[in-house]
Amino acid sequence: MAIIRITDPADERLGDYTNLTDVALRSKHEPAMGLYIAESSEVIRIAVGAGHRPRSLIMAERWLDDIDPVLAEVGAGEHGDIPVYVADADVLRAITGFHLHRGALAAMRRPPLVPVAELLAGVCSQGSPVRVVVLEDIVDHTNVGAIFRSVAALGAHAVLVSPRCADPLYRRSVRVSMGTVFLVPWTRMPKWSTSLDEVRSAGFVVVALGLSADSLDLDAFVLEAPERIALVLGTEGDGLSRQAVESADVRVRIPMAGGVDSLNVAAASAVALWALRT
């Protein structure tokens, strides 16, 4: 299949890329359709290197040479059967709803998520200590992406997300994470009410990061940190739910100064993971 040049933004072949600025729509549409959108040549390159495969790509023609090695690897455009759509800037903006200045977009096939027990067994088999991050109902895609980047950078081993947590493979999450969502093992917990018990049964100490009256200072907790820690982070507005706090084995807080009571959840994740790094 050759490169396909597009002049009509309403071309029915481009449904995967239509109106990507509608967050609510894409958040529901992409998982249901078994796809996610990777943005920029570099992010697509990382995704392909992690074993993900596109079902199509779209870009301005000037980016073809830059991404050609990736096209060759996956068999896209003139290298194979995966379509590569090319259009000028005005047509691309009309299709996606924004100025595509990062090179390319790819509609990627979602890899299947593994069960929680299987993921935890896999990371624990690599030795100790083990650090896993659990995200409870974090709804901002930017925060999710930033947390994944901290997990990758600071040596944590996996991420578990609650049923209502934002999609780590949503376009903004992927971009903010700098592609690390493809490199960090993660899966979604099917039932939040029993999920922390499943984590605990895998040998993890469940640690809630929050402002409970009985919370330990992070500095003190680190001195005798257990081998396997599941660090639970709560939603942006209210923090951890009462259920999550009460279900934890330990409650930990980051000491604050200057009259500030807490950090943004992504910043808090970085501080805690640095302190608990392995």
C-alpha cells in the first residue's frame, strides 16, 4: 500500500482521528474500539519499540523521512499494508481539531491488559525490593502521565489503576509521560472494593499517601521501609477515599512547610518515589 494523500477532512477512512480535542468522547471511544492515539514521531517510535502496533498513521508530508524507519519496521505505507495518510496542515487541523506540530499521529492497537495477580507476580519475580504505585480515581490525564514518568525515572516497578482512573493511554497522558506508559508495566483493577486485598495477598504492604491524623512522616517510614510497597495515591480534589485510607496497612505523609498542607498528586508521587527508590 502506497502513501495515501488526503484532501477531504471528511474522508470516512479517518474516523480514528476525528475531533481528538473532545476528551470525554475519546476517553470512552478509544478503549471501546481497542485503540489509542500516539502523538509525535518519538512517542510512536517508543510505542513500536515496546511491541505496540499501529493500524494506521497520519502526518504532514515533511515528516515522512523522519518516521520512515518506524514505517519500515511495522510494514506501513510503501513498506507494507498499514495505511499512512498524508495531508497538508489545514486539512490535518480540520480532522483532529488542533495544529499537529509534533510530526505524526498513529492509531495504535491496544495490547491486552493482564490480571493484577499476574502483573504483580511478574514484577516480584525480578527480585526485591519492589515498589508499585496504585492510582485511585485520578481523573486528570496530565497527572496520570506525569506519575508514569516519575515511576519510570525513579525505579518503581508497576502501576495499578482503579476502575474510574483516567486512561494512561489517552493522548495527553502518553505525551506527558514522554512515552513511559509503554515501558512501565500497568493494568486496571476490575473491582476497587477488593483490589487492595489482592495486592496485600501478593505480599505487599499497602501504604496510603495522605493527611490522616495518624500518618507517619515519610522520613520516618523510609528508615524501616518493607521490601514490597504498594503506594496508593488519591484523586486530585479530595485525595484518597475513606475506604482506601482505612484499607491501608500504613498511612504516610510528606512533611510540609510554609503553611502548605499538600502537593499536587503528581509532585507528591515524585517526592515519595524518590524517598522510596530502590
